[in-house]
Amino acid sequence: MRRFIFALIALVVSGAASAQFHDQGMTNTPAVKTEYVDPKEGTNVNPLTLGDCLWGNCMQERLVFARANHWQQNLPCDPCTGPHQPGTYWTVILNNEPRTDPHNTGPPDASLPRALPAEGLFGFETLRGADNVSGDNRWRAHLMLDLIGIENPVFGGIPFLGFGEFSHRGNRDRPLGYLNPSRPARPSVLTFGVRLWDVVPTTPIPGGTQPAALASYVWMVANWGTSPKAIFITLYHYNVQNSVPPGTPAIFRWNWPLAESAFYPGADIVYIDAEDMGYYCGFDVPSLALHQDVAYHIDMNALFRCVSNRNLFTEPMPSTPDIPVTQVMWANESSGIDGDLWTDVHDPRVVGTQAPAVASAPASGESAGVARTLGAALARRCAAIAGCAKRAELVAAGRQGEIELPIGKQPSRPELLQTVPWKALPNDR
């Protein structure tokens, strides 16, 4: 693993690789797939294998699952019948913790099947233009975690639905950007838009002790030293607090020893809520607002330098030029029942510090086409569940705090993950 990191850094510094998303601005018809290269990965045809345990004390992992839950769209072979190396694509993540639970049919990051939005727990779809918003002209990647009358097969499960890009999957081993860029034109600024389409706060599982929670993140990974370094910025959260000034933001030393996974071997992670960025780093990052496009402009070099200067990473950020950024992902996560979290991602780009603002002007129109139909379907199902519509109304009125836990009792994401009911592994390991 360490050899891989240093080899990648050497490649970037040599100038052999140019950095950016494979489809800046997501202007082309989006090619998307689940993250394993082999569409049968994690089944008895091709079991997962274990690699390094980054931080020690790794848990037991399940290596064989009933199905791979492979899914793809708009790739040259669709569907593909064997191992293949498609050149460029976005990645969708469908992880359900505890990932080893026997009720997960597929391997980590493909725990359960992808569904159309409003038709399953992990709803994902790309829509263009007027299928989204009246007068719109964008491709939007819709991420809908849907628990409104839809049961997670894993009791106490925490589903994580992600969308983004990895250097070593859909970007042909190119970095996505750089820290300490050697010249202003080298991309180091992440710009994108997110729309919060719908939120219904979840409620606790009857008979359980786990708090009900929702969160929407953007996360970035850069590689230096002996481990990848990651930062989660929480763009929306319900019953989760990752940073409460003047306290220290949450940190997590994350083991992910599954060698075939795009997340291998894990990361050194720091979490900061968007509304606290001004306090910790001196620049603002807006939070999401219901039914509004929010444009983001994040100087990743300034962000990672800020976190490093606060000694939150295990290794300080070096002065080496052109440190590669290798992952950028947007994700929704939840616990509890009878709620949903629906966002989209649009206009994703990585640009140089001197580049003009590139995010399109926010769309102000009403939902239209497919998106309107999805919203109506959610509302109908919510109306049939006691208390669901009332919780949605409180969020819309800016009053979700009335049904949240007191801030001091809201868990950070690492603390929430500790509430997962881990069980003994099945015998097919």
C-alpha cells in the first residue's frame, strides 16, 4: 500500500498525469457503475481478498456473498459478461453497515441492489434538464436514501449511498486535483452544485437504542505519508454533530482491508460540519437548503492545510508540490426508519486557483418531469405513515431542531457507527 502511494506521487510530480474529473461539469451522458472492476467480485466465483490492516485491530470480514449487486449504465458493454476495464466513469457506492450482516446480499460498497429513486432503499438515477427542474440544462446525479415504508433488511443498519470519482477506477489513474499546486493552473479548487430535494427525519427503530440520524457529505482524499488523508464536510445533518466549536472535530482512523475495493486500505479521516468551517478554517462553506441549488467553491489546498495545521491528521501535510487528490465523493447516510434524504449533484469540476467561477447559475424553477413524479410518490407514501408528513413539515419550516436530540447528545459519525449491531459472521466466509 505504501509503495502504491509513493509511486502515485512520483507519477504526478513527474508531470506524466494531468488532473481533473474525466467529465468536467458532467456535461456528457453520465457513465456510472458500482466500484468493483470484476462484475462478479465478492461471490463464490471471485471471493474478496484481504490486504493490509492500516491501523491494526481489523474486524473479521465476510469474503463471499450471494450476489455481486453489480450495476452500470452507459458503458461500452452494458451489461458486461466478464472482467473488463472500462475507461472512464463515475462510481456509485451502495454500502450498508454492518457490511458483514447475512441480510446484505452483496459485498461492501454493493451491499444491496441499486434501485430507481422511490422504488428501493438505495435510489440512484441521472436525469437531464427538464426532467429535473423547469428551465434546467444540466445532468444531475440523484441520490435518494428511502426508508419511507421501505425496510432495511439489516436491523440497525446504516446505509451509505455515494457518488463520485476515484483516480484508480474511472479516471485512468489520473489524480483529480492537487494540493500544493506547482502552478496556479494546476487544479486544486473543487466546485460543484447540490440540491436538497426532500428530507423526512427518520425515527428510532422500535426496540433499539440507536439514534435516528441523517447526513449528506462531500468528502475528499489526498495521498501523502503512510495513509490516505480524508476530509468529510457535512452539508446537511439531522441528529449528527461532527464539530461543535470550540471543541475538536471528530476523527476516525478507518480500516478498510478489502484489497479489491476502491477505498482500500482505509484512511485518516477528519469530519467538520459546513456551518463550522468559518470557525475552524476561516472560510465559509454553505449548508444545504431545501428545494434550492447551492453552489460550492472549496479550495482543497486551503482545506487540507487548515486541518493539518490543527494537528488533526496523524502526519502533517508536507510542502511537497503537487500532492495528488485521488477521491472526491458525495454521499447520503442514515439510521432509523420512516424517513428519506434526497439530493442531487451537478456541475462537478476541479479547477485552478485562477480559473473563473464555473458552476452554473442555480436553477430557480420548480421541480418538473421525472423529479416531480418522484416527489409526489414520496409524499403519498409519507402521508400513509403516522407522523411522517409532520416531520417533513417541520424541516420545511426550518424547525427540525424541535425533534432533534440536544446538541450535546447528538453523536458524531464515528460514534454513530459504533451503534451498529455487529453479529457473528456467516459460515460462507
